[in-house]
Amino acid sequence: MPSVAMVPPELELRFLDADVSVERRADASMVLRTEVPFEPSDALIHGYLRQWAQARPRQKVLAERNADGDGWETISYGEAYDAAARLATSLAARGLGERRPILILSGNSIQHQLVALAAMMTGIPYTPLSVAYSTMSGDLGKLRAILDVLDPGLVFAADAAPFARALAIDEMHGRQIVLGRDHGSVNGAISLASLLATPIDDAVLDRAQELPPQTIAKILFTSGSTGTPKGVPTTHRMMCTSLSQIETLWPFMRDRTPVLLDWLPWCHVFGGSFSVNSVLRYGGTLYIDDGKPIPGEIARTHRNLREVRPTLYWNVPKGYELLLPLLEADAGARPNFFGDLALMFYAGASLPAPLWRELVTLGKRTTGRDIPMTTSWGLTETAPSITIINRAALAPGNVGIPMPGLELKLVPHQGKLEARVRGPNVMTGYWHAPEATAAAFDEEGFFRTGDAVLFADPDDAAQGLIFDGRTTEDFKLLTGTWVDAATIRLRAHAALAGLIADVVVTGADRNEIGLLLIPAASHDPDDAAYRAKLHFALSGLNKEASGASQRVTRAIIMRQPPSFDSGEITEKGSLNARLIRERRADLVAALYSGSHPDVLLVG
């Protein structure tokens, strides 16, 4: 018999059932609006911290694994506000500002968030940068480029050792360096402890509450999956408005005190502007997950889920894929994970329908109640969401309806509907990049997302939208036929589940569609049994295909995995398919020659 838990009232989810209007224009474009009264927010992110420091000073806001890994270090709202106020007092006296912002090199940690909150209190923009740019990159090229664009006055890292090489490059000279640990190993560096010892200046705190909501809180850099990373100035109004939009369609958010266990990096909008800000807005607790959705580190997430009972859980599809078998095999972890869970949420990529069903079924079997899987769609430039699911049960692939206060324009483009968006949570332009800014907006001021969507129900926009891939991923065969690369990629993932880590669709200026297969880490490309499984799985790939624009004819094993340094892998871990096809031109040529031993023909 399954373990059935009582359903607490706070787990009864209330979604807002809203109408969506469709304005149809003479040029065949459409503008969608969710018909709910809405006003942009004038709140400040650090204002939430101050609110809960006064109301619940002893409640913990952040927790992270201690150095030994056998327990949690925590900080309360009262302690966090006091520490951020001391740091803000010190930062305010250091000649920093929009022209000299703060750069954070290290990943998620209590110290990281204290520096971020202090920066926001003083009106100094900060940039949390992907750790990979400073540690994994061979030439530190992206770090150098961002230093040139951002010109930070102060650079922070929680520990000197992992960032020693990055801190020693010429581009770091003349900048204030603050380190959480081992500052003595870097010439001229300042210890974070010395800043935390600064007496609080009440005038700094008074000014913090008077900042205009249009103040830039942080500058997030895009992943660079379609080119060089671009800086996105993100204001308090953008982020707080986004939180209000979510709450409008998810009114249950204000009914609970959230508890999150979350690994999502704060250098991205999902983790930094959704997870962290949701906790701060509702006075919750964020446990920083030291695991990641990769085979070697998912065990840490599993361990943490035996100790933390989340009320909301966010992850990327790969995280759920790796977590599912661990939960299925661990009867002790299942009730801890699902017991207080109100919903699961995924973003970053499409969640395969079989995985969706298995997770929801496991939650029902464990608790006796339905725990819905939800999602939204958004970008760094929209802080974060454009659409969100507002019903407990929608089909996999549905990304929901437009956020209140937004206008979503759909423009016919190569057989798809290209999505463009305008509203109070959308950036006004890239940081110091006028040409990129001009190209990013159309003549009406709508931001060009580069993504495509389609209606779940053409007769009822309130039934939500389906993500239809990126318009920049599609290509033409030699016949002039457009190929929907995103759909083929999803089909390949479903057919080859467990056999591949990822796949790149090829065929531009060719007669046929092919695949570059990246083997799963657990498989040997030279193993005859593995190759036989691949061939068998590929044989069923075209069962639902019709026509040359959907039919895959061949595949080849990619023996050299994608490279981060080259830009083939973005810092979010996603593939830059365009660049892979360009850099692996010889492999693509071998795929179509048919004579290469790693080519598998698809029947």
C-alpha cells in the first residue's frame, strides 16, 4: 500500500482561470493579451529582505552545506539584513555605481547573496557570472570580453583558489578584489570579513528604501548560444513585476511559506530572478543544492532530498531524468521529496512526455494526491517569464498563457509563428550594445524572442501555447523545404532515450536530414551491443514522419564531445547546434558520404 499523507490546506493549489484575447491584424500577425487587471510593481528586491527581517528575524533565509558536507550552515533574515547593511555601508564608500559595477565570479552561496543584496541596497548594479567562464575556459575569452564591456570597479569571489588564474589576468588590474577566503594569496585583495565589520550607516539604509524601481539591480549576461554573450540590465521593476504577474495567475503563492532546494545558478534568470526572488518575496527558505543534473553530482541532490522537504521544486529536464530512478529506488527519500510538495516545475528545455507521466505517477503513488508538473517560458530579457501554465493539468509541451500586463505578438515566419513581446518586465536594451539593441526590437517596440509558438487550441487561446522551437534553428534542404529542427530533435530524444546524451540535427543545403549523436556517458561507441541498440532505436524514428522535411535518413556517432571553450556548450549546459555544425563540418561531410564506419543508416 502506498504511503498516503494528509493534504494540508496550503497544498490545495488555486490557479486563476483567465481569458486570453487575440487581436488579429491585417498583416496576419496576432497580439495576445491575458484579460486580467494588472499594474506593474514598484517594490524593491532588498525591500523584501527588510520586511521579513522585521517580521521574522530568526527564520532562516538561506542554507548551504558546511565544509565537511555533513550539515547545513544557515543565516536568518535578521542576520542577513544586518550583514547586507554592513556590506552596503562599505560598498557605498568605494566609488562604485553604474559606470563601475560589481562582478561576482563565484557560484551560489550565502556570501554571494549577501554581496548581491548589499549592491542592490546601494543602487550599484552587480553581475553574477557563470563560474565556467573563470574556471573551465582555456583562454578565459568570455571573461575578458565581459570585463571589457562591464568595466567592474569591484570583483568578488568566495574563495581565492578556484579563481586564481582569472584574478591574475591583465584585465583585472586596477580593480578592487574582495575574497571570502584566503585573500592573502592575491596581491592587494580585501577580505569580505573586513567589509562585514563596517559599522552600519543608517543614511545608506534610508537611501536604499528610496531608490526608484527603475534602478538597475543586476546585469545578467545571456548564454551566448546564438553569439557573444550580451548584458541584460535588469531593474527592480522588471523582477518585482514578474513576481506579481506570477502571483496573479498562481494566487496560491501567497498562501504558503516556500521551502526550496535548488541548484540553479544565480548567473541565470531562472535561478537568480525566479528562485531567489520568490523566496525573498514570500519569506521562505532556500537550501542551496550542491548537486547538479549530471551523473557525477546528482547523488548530492539525492542526499539533500533526504534532509530537506521542499514545498516547490524547480529543475531542468535532465535533472528530473537523473533524479527519477534514484527516487524510485529509495523508499526513504520519496516521502521526503513529495510529502510537502505542492508542485513540480521545469524549464530550460522540453520535458519528454514519458518522464512527465512517470514523475506525476510516482508523486501520486507516494502521497495519494496529485502533484502537478508545471512550466513557463521566458528569457533573460524578460526577467524571467513571458507565459506560464495556469491550470493543474495541461499536456506536456504546453507553456501556458501570456503574463498579465504583457502583449505577445505572433508573426508568421517560415511556416511558424515567431513570438515577440512587449511589457513592464521586458528590458529596454542591452548593456552598452546599441546595434544589438536596435536589432532586438521591431518597429512597434516588441522584443524579438527568436522563439516560435503555436496554439494548443486554435479556437481558444486560453488553452495555452506550445513551444515550437527557435526560428534560428530551422534550415532548408536543397529542395527549398524548411526543416523544423526542434521537433526532429525531440523525436530523436524520445526514440533514443538512455542511449544518447544529446543530438544535433543536420541537413542545411543537403537533400536529406541527418543526426549527430552524442553517446550517453555510460555507453561505449565501439561496443557492438550498444551500436545494435542504436540501430534498432533509429529504425523506429520515422514511424510518424511524413515527407522529406521530417524524415531522418542517417546518423553518425560524435566521438569528440562538444566543447565549452569553443562555445559548443553554453554555460547553461545546452548545445549551440549552429556552431557545432560549423565546427564539425568534416563530421557532417562524413555523415553524408555514407562511407564512414560510424554512420548508421535509418530505415
